[in-house]
Amino acid sequence: MKENQKTYWKGIEQLTNDAEFVKKNESEFPEYLPISEQGGETNNRRDFLKLMGFGVAAATLAACEAPVRKAIPYLNKPVDVDPSVPNYYASTYVNGGDAVSVVVKTREGRPIKVEGNKYSTITKGGTNAQVEASVLSLYDKERLTNPLKEGAEIDWETLDREVTAKLADIAAKGGQIRIVSNTVLSPTTKKAVAEFVAKYPTAQHVSYDPVSAYGITEGNKRSFGEAMIPSYDFSKAKTIVSVGADFLGTWISPIEFSKQYAQTRKINEHHREMSRHYQFESNLSLTGANADYRTPIKPSQVGPLVAAMYNAIAAKAGQPKVSGGSVSADHLNAAANELWANRGQSLLVCGSNDPAVQVLVNGINSMLGNYGTTINANAPVHYRQGDDMAMANLAKDLNAGRIAGLIFFNCNPLYNSAEASALAAGVAKATLTVSTSDRLDETASAVQYVAPDHHYLEQWNDAELRSGYISLTQPTISPLFKTRQAPESFLKWAGQDVEYYTYLQNNWRETYFAKQSDISNFQMFWDKALYDGVVDFGTTAKNLNYDFAAAATAATSIGQNYKSAGSGLELALYEKIGIGDGSLANNPWLQEMPDPVTKATWDNYLTISIAQANELGIEMKEGETQLVSLTVGGSTIEVPALVQPGQAEGTVGLAIGYGRTKAGRVANGVGVNAYPFITKLNGANTMDVLAGVSVAATGKPYRIAQTQTHQTYMGRENVIQESVLTEYKKDTKAGRVYPKIYKDGKYYKPSKITLWSGHEYNNHHWGMTIDMNSCTGCSACTVACQAENNIPVVGKEEVLNRREMAWIRIDRYYSAANPAGNKKELEQAAANPEVTFQPMMCQHCNNAPCETVCPVAATTHSTEGLNQMTYNRCIGTRYCANNCPYKVRRFNWFKYHDNTQFDKNSSMNNDLGKMVLNPDVTVRARGVMEKCSMCVQRIQAGKLAAKREGRRPVDGEINTACASACPSDAITFGDLNDPNSKISQLLQIEEKKEGEKVTERVVNEDRAYHVLEELNVNPNVWYMTKIRNKDKETTEA
Amino acid sequence: MQVTSSVRKPLITGGKTVHDVTEDICRQVEAKPSKLWGMAFGISVVTLLIGFVAVATTLWEGIGMWGLNKTVGWAWDITNFVWWVGIGHAGTLISAILLLFRQKWRMSINRAAEAMTIFAVICAAQFPILHMGRPWLGAYWALPLPNTFGSLWVNFNSPLLWDVFAISTYFSVSLVFWFLGLVPDFATIRDRATGIRKKIYGALSLGWDGAAKTWSRYESVSLILAGLATPLVLSVHTIVSFDFATSVIPGWHTTIFPPYFVAGAIFSGFAMVLTLMLVTRAVFKLQDYITIEHIEMMNIVIIVTGSIVGIAYITEFFIAWYSGVPAEQYAFYNRMQGPYWWAYWSMMTCNVISPQLFWFKKIRTSIAATFILSIIVNIGMWFERFVIIVTSLHRDFLPSSWAMFYPTIYDVGVYVFTFGLFFTAFFLFAKFFPVINMAEVKSIIKSSSEKTA
């Protein structure tokens, strides 16, 4: 063993125990290693690796743009704001004389959606396209951010000082001051204006309306001695006759009237009655499109026709006849007879602004005993308070140099009044001119000082829509810019330094709180008013007696003014549903909303009759048309022509509200300005030009961007199923078509022959019904959908390329000129067609053709019957869209957000506009498909809310944007598995049995049908047949 | 071994010897590029680049650069796709089916025809990728790849997915088949070449030694591949037709589509082969290899398939009427009399009427007439797909959505791009690869020389 204990030396150094060796022996590597050489001139290998590693990492980090996180957590969370939880505030939409009680949805302090206020006794939760779109106007980049003096920004102190000094100077010299505004609905604002007038006694408040109803107020003054517009109740009318009044679209209070009118159009097997509606008009209006019988008349026939109607009724009522009235029009006698037969339950309205005509209209309604039933003169509405005479005088005085101070209060008369050119010429003659416009519009750019007002969503205010009915406006966001509420400005200039909120509350304490006795504490009263949004005090009855002497005078005037049936061409100006008077023209949602009747976007145009189109040699194809030169009086403009079936022969129509020059980048240069064609008749503005109109073809091609270019439904009964009331009374299946599939010698229902096994929905089963009988085509739903679902605006060029993105569209079909004709003839619309509106969106098919063809399963079926679209997964083959029989899928052809090419899509292309986006809905990327989701985000929110409270969602709690916007309750959404839901009741769907497949469920409502039933795609959307109240089926309305 | 009658006319004329064949074919590969070739190649590359601008713009800006809209979601893209796939069919038919049927006349044309197949399928494959809204994702999401997205998988119900399988299988089999046929010829070139060329062709010829065993294996594999490729000739266009046939759109929803599409594909494929062969024949002076007899044979195939297509068109009409389905009836009425009547009648004239001219022997043996008609047939077949896709979509069920499709410069540009791609590839092939299968042609020389001897 000893031998094994040998010692092996590492070397001679160990043996000799060299001092150097002993020292180095302790380290791991006794020999020299280069690593120990630190800080020398040369870098070693490890340094190289370190540097390289750092370099690569640094380069990589530098290449990645570090995201800028702007989200800052709350230090102190506001009490009411919970991230991702919306808050709702009752408020009032006000735009000039239009006002609607609304509920505003806000997310993280941003208003993102406007809905109707169900507590409103006027609009009852309905809205229209303008109300729905108004939230985008809040985030309009063109709004002024600061007060201005001669176009330069100044601060409010300077402005107040200078304006007050100038006012004092004018007052001292006894100069005249005028406040010009549209109709002011707010009693508190009026009080503030009154205080201003009290301070400067030479001041007067002049109001005008771009679309005047002065003739009605004046007519009522002559008839009853009281200048007012009564409230109407169409729901009580069995016979409705409208002479040129577009009461479902633009006249006085269209949302309210749509609600009432729809009630008279709802039918079911237990209630087989509906109102009958006669319409006499020149342009095919939305109302005319819904009429049972429509007679095209020339504007010059309006007066004589009303006189004839008066005489026909007078003859029955035993009242003296008036002069004139020698006019013959289809359905005139029938209308008169029915009015008389349903006296007390009938209603005649007239859109004419001629006081004389309105006097006769009042006479007819008086004789029919409609006051107290369908007309309530005790509850006058305040939407139109403009005084056309006062405005004309103002223009005269201004040009004569008699006015020193001029304040334009939220109005734009240099564009939208009949006196626009006179005012433009005279505005420089005043020593002080101020505008409170929110933008540098045509008027604001012509004045010295601009004191921009808040948007309605930023302010406190009130509005008295109807006598006794007051709706409160509360801010839903703090003012975005350095703006100030106009009445506060007036108070300031009147020397009162008071916040408008305090002023408003004080006024309410003094006026309305004092008026009631239910609540004793003002704060409680105020809180309740704010919560409800509306306070309705009702009205007291007054006795109004019609002055028959006025009728005779009026008839004489009519005889002078309407040279009956003039042979020349006549021009009827009108308002479009979307753009209206043009004040909201810079709102791209409204510009791109297809007109319900013409389906045209981004333009106004001359509507010409088919006969005239043939004369001018204009044939419209895919929106291709010609510019025509329109001469009115002395002036000539070039305007595109649109061939409009239903246009009265010898008339042309042109919409006002276009041709803006200073509204902003969206509206500027769109269309032509028709305001200069407004003239005076009998002291009131008239939209009708009875003489001196001519049209000539120019041969210059033009394309109107229409979303629908095919006019008829080609007799396809699988698309539109319709009938007339007389048939429906006999058989509730009237108009229904039941397709059958032939197999092995027998005919089967399409659903009986299928490869599909069918889904079973055990929790919810969402569905929708659309009543084509009550849908008026108003398009509120389309804009509501656009706001709710972040749908991009694509602009005129892309609409021309047929690429609009709307998830819900309203198909409008005219009846064919020859329904029995061949396929070519079926394409031609009748000269005065019947019109059918069919809202069309994703049908959420249970046997969905889109779902089977997607290669990546990006569109799938939910367990609740929804056809879902997964944007993330979509690769954009568009196969689903091709295979969709309803063509409701929309493809993102381009990147519509953050793209300067689409800057008109203002809700996605600037930081301000983006605030309107609904954070619950993805903004879709380029290259993906999208479509109606049945507002799945709302369904999800509703289910979550219910789950949190440990209950099932209640019917009505979850509603789609389109259904809640609908002013005529045509769209019903709900759970088909809930036997008590409104939709289940409507469809009379048999209760779901255990394990029953969706394809086996039975719907018992005879009117309900699936569009294209023979395909057996089995949609979750049902349509209700269109029933017209006609005696027999004819195509001419 | 099959027996060839000695009274048969020789398939290769000019009394070519085996050596002549090698010389004639290899000359193209070995010589400096001719001026004519240079010009043709140059034009092709320029076309490719011009077209690429359209492709790049589409990729950068979006599909909106094309003329598509909410109603017509496919137009030129899928038209071109189906057209190119159809063209490819002739190559496989000639090399596979005619091989199985022992049609020896195919030997001098199959190489170029197969090359055409490969390039046509490459061109066709551009469209399914380019037409996607998000090709950067779709290019691989459309494949059933394992992924980390959870249980996300492709939709096996979708005919587009079937297309992915059909086209990729077809492409790989065709490529292998084509390459296999090239191996002996590459070896011939290798044996004659020096330097770098020898290395390249040596690599391509996969160490071919010309041994009897090698030849035997070569023949067996050819036969197996021919057997594999034969059903593909039928299946690919059948599956492509399913894109339409399985849908609900009137004019698409038709059970006649599979056979009709296959016939149409062979029809257009033969026309394209003729177009290309007539040019190659003239440029490379191969009149002795591609004879009038070849041309006539192919023209006969064109008459047959053209007539099948014609009958299919008429049957569609009859069934549309007989079905009693109004939407279906309207779709076919609309083809004839709607706004796209000109496309329909172009299709009818080019596809049904013009090939009937080949009944006249004078026309079917005339090179000029054949060339013109072959182009007409291809125009007609493009219109066929356009008619099926666009006129069916633009007016389907709801008249409210009826719209027109107008192509943009980018639609045209992308099509031009594929032409550039096709011809660039084809001219490269024609220069660097033997355009005629030397090995096979030599086998028919022998039999014909026996006869003369």
C-alpha cells in the first residue's frame, strides 16, 4: 500500500516550492489567462461579447417605438365614473326650433350615443337621424375653440369689455340693437334675452326659422285670434289627409307624428283596422311614400285644392262655400268624403306656409270637429316661432343703416334665411356685430366678434316644446373648448355676472317649482326633473272659435295668388330628412345617410318627373345623370337631375341645406344652395316657386352617389309580400306567399327538406321582427347603428363605388309601371308608384350560408342564435359576402381610420372625433368583413347586468340601437325563448319544448315571413307583410 | 411493348436521327440567347414589373384599389384564378392521361405543356393570396397548421379550403412529374457541357447514369405519377367549381359545374398549349418535332371539349327554365339580356361557335387559323369565368343591392402581373431547359426509322 502513496508533482516548481508557484497554485488556472487584463488598451473577447450584446439589445429597443400610454389612472376616482360602465343622462337635443327629449349615454365622461327619452310624452323614446347624429357634431373639429375678434383669438374678458362698451355706446346714442335667432325654445334663455333687452331698451329680439311655419301661426291668428301652432294627434285619426305636409319626415314634429301615425298602422288578426292616408304633394316625400293614396299636384294647385276641399266639406256641414276651388285632382272627392264620414276622427294638415291656405285648413278641421280630438289648440307647440315679416323688416332696416348693433344668436341667416343676400350686404353697416355660432360659418365669418356657444351636450338649459311641457338639458361633458353659453353672454353684457346654471335653477325655483305642489323641496323637485328630463304641467282648456269670415277673405287671396294650374314649370323646395335646413351639414353621418326616398348621399339635386326626364333625354343608370341648368327668375344654376318617380309632372324639386361654403370640410361645396329661391307669399316665406322656372339639359355628365340604383323589386314576392286592407280583413294571410319545394311527387315547406340538423338554443334565442306596415323609412335606425357600432363614413367616391359600410340599410322599392310586363318592363318604376320600405340587415340565419364557406371559420353561430363575426380571425376572402343572399355583409376595402384619404370619416381620423367611438365595439381593420351583430355588446352588457343581480334579463331591457331609435316601433328585438317577450307575442311563436331545434319552432302570426324563405337559410329576422289601406290592389298610389 | 403499325405516318418528320434530336434540342440550351429570345424575355420582365406596381399598390392600400363592391365581392381576381388553373390542365392531361393511353404524339409537346401547367398554377396561386383582405395572415391561416391560438382550426366545410388542398396537391404532383421527365434530358446536356454548366445540369440530373435499371425505374415512376396525376386532372377543376356550386347564388348553385368546368379547363388548356407551341415551334425551328399532325390532334381535342362546354351552357339554360325557380331563371335571362350581355355573347361566340370551325380540315391544319382560334378560345374561356362570377353576383336575390362592376387599372395590372410572371418563367424554361423531351422523342424516331429502313 505504501507504494500507492506516491506524490506526483505538477512540475519542478512544486518540488522546489517556488514562491511564484505557490501563489499561483491557489487560483483555478495557475497559468496566465488573458481575462485578468482589465482596463488595458485592447478589449478582450468578453468585452466584445458584452458590447455586442448591449449593442444588439440597444438597437432592438431603439427600433421598437415605445408606446405612448396616455391612460392615466384616477388619483381620486370621480364618484359617478367607473371605467367601462356607461352613465346615462336625460337631456334635450336642441337645434334651432327642433327639440327632442333624449337620454345621453356617456362612457368615461364622453357622450357617445343619444337615445330617445321614454318619459317624454311627446316623442316617447323616438328619435330621428339628426338627433342620433348630433353627438358627432360635439366632436366636430371645425368648432371654434376660442372667442374671436375679426377672426383673431381673444379672451372672454376682452370680448366682454369691448362688446359691453360698444353696446353702451350704441345705447347712449339711441341706436337700434337686434338679437337675431332661430326659434328659441328655452324659457330661461328668453328670460335672459329679456334682461338684455331691459338693459338696452332699443334692443329687439327677432327670430326666424330657415323653414318657416309663420303661415301656420298667422293662419291661426286669423282663424282663432291666436298666433300658435296647435299640437296634432295622428293616432286618433282614421282619415289623414296631408296637402304637401311631410309630417313623418320634416314637418313641425316628425318624431311625435311618426309615433302617433304608426299606432294607426299597426294591425293584427284581432285588430284589422288602420287609418287611411291621402297625400297631395309635388315632390315624393317620405310621408307621400307612406300614403295609401297619393296624388301628385303642382304647388300652384295647393291653394285651389284646399279651397275645393273646404267647399266639399262646407257643403256637407251646411256652411257657406267660398270662392275658388275649381280644381280636379284624383282622390280629392274620396278624401273629402272620408274626412266627413270620420269627422272628429280625421285630420287635414297642410305644409303650405301661406296664411290664407292655413285659414281654410283650419276651417275644414273646425267643420270636421277635429279640434279637441286630433288637434289640440290648447297645447300649442313652440317649434316654430319665426316671424317672416320681422325678419324682412330687419333686412330693410339694416340696409337703411338704421341698426347699429346686431347679435346673431346661434343662427346663420347669411346662409339659411330668405334675406341672406340682403343681410350679407348690410351687415357691415352695423357698428357692432356679434355671432354666437359654434363655428366660423357664413354669418360668423362676416361679423366682428364671435362669442361661441356651447354644444347642447355641454350646457345647462331648458326647452318648452309644448305649452306646459318642459324638457331639461344637462351637460354630459365639461366644455371642450373655451366657449360660453350664449344666454350667459347676454347676461354678462347686460351687466349681470351670473353663472347660467344658477340663473336656470333660480328661474325654475321661481317659475316651475312654484307652479306645482307635489314636491315641497326644491332640490328634490330639481333632481326629479333632471332624472326624468321632462316636466309636463299640462295645459288649461281655452275656447277657440273659428272665424268663418276669415275663410272668405282667405279664399279671395287664394284666388289671386294661385293662377290655377299654371302651365309653366314650378319649383318645390323641400328639406331632406338627413341634412334638414343645413345647420348640421358638417356631420358626415348625415351626409352619408341615404335619403329615404332617392337613396342618394352627399348631394342635393333637382328631382324631375319621368315625363320630364324623357323630354330632356335624361336616363339615369347607376347614378349617372346630367347636370341641368335651372333658371328661377333671373338666376341660373347648374344642378344634377335625379329622375324621381312620383314627382308631379310640371314640377321640379330641390332640397335646401346644401351648398354650404363655410360649414367645415365635410359640408363645404356639397350640392347647391337653394335658399335664394325662397320668396314671400302673403307675407310669409314660401318654398314654392310658381312661375319663372325653366330647366334645360346641359349634356354635362354627373354621378349622384346612390346606395340603391335599382328601383323596383321585380315582382319578387319572396322579397316583398304585400296586400291591401280589404284583403287582409278577409284573410290574415293576404299577400303571403308560401314557397314549396317539389320532391318525390310531393310539395314540401322548404324547411322540411334540408341537410341541416338545426341548432338548439337552450338559453336565449335572439330574434327580430320588422313591421313593414309601420316602418316609414325615416332612417333613424341607420344613423343609430352607425353611432353605436363605429361604422365608418366612406365619402362620396366610395359610395359611388358601391362600398358604403351601413350595417342596416333601408331598401326602398317602387312599384313597377307594368307589373305584368316582362323582365325589362319590371325594371321601370311607375310614374306615381307605390313605395315599400324594407329595413335590411344581417338576418342571423340559423342555416347561414356565410358560415359554411369561410375557410378560417371567422364567422360562426352563437349558442343564442346570433351569426357572429370574428374580425381578428377574418382574412378577407369575401366568400361570405358573395354567398349572402341578402347582401348585408360589408368589407373594409381600405383602412378607414387614421387615413388622410378618408378625412371626412371624422369619427376615426382625428383625436377629437375619435371621442365619439363606442369603446365596446372594435374599429375594424382594413381587409376584414363586418356586418350587423344585433348589437352583441348590448346583449352582453344586459346579460351581465342581470347576472350581477342574479336574475334573467327582462324583456325590453336589452335592445338594439336600431330598435330603440325607431320612432314608429317597426323594429322589435327580443328573446324568442321567453314566451312573455314582446317578440314572442308578436310572432305568436309556440313555446320552446325541451330539446326542440330552432328549425322546428312554429310561428303562428300569419303576417310574419322570412325574406327568401325558399332558400331555407332560416333567418332569425321576420318581416310583417305590408298592408295598404286601399280598396283594391293597384300599383298607382 | 406496344406495336406500332408500319403504315402509320411518322410522328417526327424530316428524317431526324437520334443524334439530330439531341443536337436540335440541346442547341437552344447551349447556344447564346438569340436576339428574339432576348426581346421576348425583356418584354416579359417589363410586363412583370409593371404588373408588380399594381400588386404592390393593392397590397399597400387594400383591395379597394380594385373595382369590387358590396355586391360583387369577386370579379377579375377569381376569374383569373380559375382561368389560370384551367389553362394548367392541358399539361397534366397530355403528360398523364395521354401517357396512360399510349398516345405517342404527345411526346414532342408534353414537356412544354407540363411547364405551362406549372407556371399557370403558380400564376393562379397568386390570386387566392392577393384577393384576401389580409394576405399576410391569410397566407398561412388558411392552412390547417397547429397553432397557439387555442383550438382554432380551419373550416373544413369551406370549398376555399378544399381549393387549398386541391391546388397544392396538383402543383406538387405536376412539379415532380415534370422534373422527373427532365432528369434524363438534363443528363444529356450534362454530358455535353463543361464548366459550371456541367455542375448545374449535373446536380439537376440527380446522377443519372442511363443504366437499364435506371431507365426501368424511370418508366415505373412515370407510370405511377401518371396514375396519380390522372385523377387530379379531374379533381382540381371539380373542386374549383365547388367554390360556386356549393353556394346559394343563382347561376352558381349548379350541379353541372364539375364536369363542365373540367371540360372547359381542358379546352382552354389545349388552346393555350397551341398558342405557346406554335410560337416556340417557329422561334426554335422545331417544325419537324411539332408537326401539323400534332396541331390537328390538339384541334380535335378542342372541338370535343368545346362542344361539351357548349352543351353545358345550353343545359344550364334548360335547367334554369325547367327548375321553375324565378331567381335562377332571372340569372340566366340576365346573362343573355342584362347589362353584361356582351360578356355572355363574347363567351358564346368564342367558346361555342369558333371552335366548330375546326370541323374543316383546312382550318384545323392551318397554322395561322389555329393560332388565332387558340387565342379566341382563351379569351372566351376568360369571359366564361367572368360571366359566371360577375353576372351571377351583380344581380342576385334582392334588387336593392344590384350593382355593376367596373374594373380599375389595378384589376388589369394584377392580371398583367401574372402574364409577366408566366412568360418570364416560360422563356427562362425555354432557354435553359430542353423544351422537347429528347429521351422520349428518340423512342419514336427509332420506330419510324425502322419503317423507312
